[in-house]
Amino acid sequence: KEKVILDCDPGHDDAISIILATLHEKVDIVGITTVGGNVSVEKTTKNALNICDLVGLNVPVAIGANRALTKPLSVAESIHGESGLDGPELPEEPTLNPIDQHAVDFIIEKLLESDGDIKLVPTGPLTNIALAMIKEPKIIPKISEIVLMGGGTFGNWTPAAEFNIWVDAEAAKVVYESGVPIRMFGLDVTHQALATKEVTKRLQTINNDVADFVVELLDFFIHTYKEVFDFDGGPVHDACTIAYLIDPSLFTFKHVHVDIETKGEFTYGMTCVDLLETTGKEPNVYFADALDVDRFWDLFDETLQKF
Ligand code: BDR
Ligand code: CA
């Protein structure tokens, strides 16, 4: 079993990640930490708690940062709606409560008391992870791996930058320069995990409450991706991290150096992926470049059938 802390900003694809991780025997969720990103941290926390409730997941949920290290929060309501999880009906007030410890302190405590076997799985801006590394650098050698969704060789928020990195590029810089091994699922690979209408049709036949809920999430997500990007489907970006933990053979990787741009007028938040080794710098990232699409949806289907 992989011990993980899911650091997230649900978010349709974050919610789907939590759901996929919940029942899978290969994943052991130590806790969930929330961050402001797709919407404010109040909303991402509420959404995380509602998802836990829905799938019967009983793990600590800790509230994290609600802004980037050096600037105010920018949100993605155009993609995820005002609640961050528009589409399906969810309770106004979750029945579960967050714990009474800040996400950053939760991450630090769990890592320090671990045997170095916890993976961090950030699927939102990297603010909490950077803050934890700054507050307690002793955690850095304790992190077994950071399995993150972010970046890519092109952007979706600006021509150069992907949303999670763009929201807090300074935090991303801290994390990418920390020396911790990073498995990076950027847009190059997450756009291959495209939930189309055919996918939702298939998932509908599973016929349990959780699968139906995922279909409702995907219907909304597919709709906004059509409106905003004219895509014929919604990429379930964040779910690539969990799919990797369950079955690493679904992906191929390149071991490369990645720098984070924090100064560019047009390129702020860009992940500079040195695919052709032009910098001569030591690789710091396993960059996912291809996905076995058929097996990905098989795994998605099988995992939802467990509910
Ligand atoms: C990322 O941004 C968010 O909107 C998604 O949840 C995902 O983490 C994709 O760029
Ligand atoms: Ca996310």
C-alpha cells in the first residue's frame, strides 16, 4: 500500500481522485489537506468533506492556505463553477468536520513521525507543500516522492502556464528546487485522460451511487471544457496521479530537469521542461509523457465498480 497525503482543491478532477483513491487496496490515505485554488479554501474544504461523506471515507481533513506565497488567490470558477464542484447536488453543510490543525502542520507532523514512506500527492497550487518545506526543512528527506498534477510543455491558463503552477509559481519553485523526487503529471499527459461522452456512457452502466455521482461531475466538466476550450471532453487531470499510484505501468516517463519561471512577462508560471537536455542540469523530475488510454479507463471503471 502507498501511504499518501492528498493535497487538493476540489475541483471536479480532485474530487474524482479522492474517490478513486478511497477504496483502492493499493492506496492508503493518511489524510487530506486543502488549499485555495479552483475556489477558496473554505469551499475546497467543504467539497472535500462532502466527498468523504459520500464515499464513506473517514480520514483527517486539514485546512490549508487560502492565497499564494506572494500574491492573492486566483480561482477557476469558469471551469469548476461557483462552488468548485458545480453539477451534482451536494449538501449545504457537510456532516464531517475538518481537524483542528493547519494543513501545513499536519503535513509536517505526519512526515516527521513517518519512516520516510509517505508520498505527497498535490493536485492544486503547491502553496501548502512549499510552506511545509519552509517551516520544517527536516521533512524534505522524509518525503518518499511528490506525485503532482501541474505544468506541462504548454499552458491552459496562459499560453505558457498551467493553472496550478500559475496560481503559485513561487511555491512551485520551492518544491521543484527542494531535491525531493517529483513525478509530474502535466497537461501533455493529462489531456490524454480525456473523459468524453463515450466514457460517461460506459460509466453509467456501472450503476452505483458513486459512479452516478462521478458521471454528474463529468457531465458538468465536459460542458465547461466545451465552452472554455472547445474540447470534446474533460481531461481528468488530477486523477492521473492516483492512476499512477495504482498502476505505474499505465504511464511512460522522461527523467528531465524542470525549472519554474517566476519572472517572465508572458511566461510566469511556465514549467521549463528540458526534454533535449539543453541546460546540462541534473534531472529533478520524472515527467509523464504518455498514457495507455484504454487501460486507464478500464482501471477507472473497475475502481468505481468497487462501490
Ligand atoms: C488543474 O487545474 C484545476 O482546475 C484542476 O483541478 C487541475 O488540478 C488543471 O490545470
Ligand atoms: Ca486540482
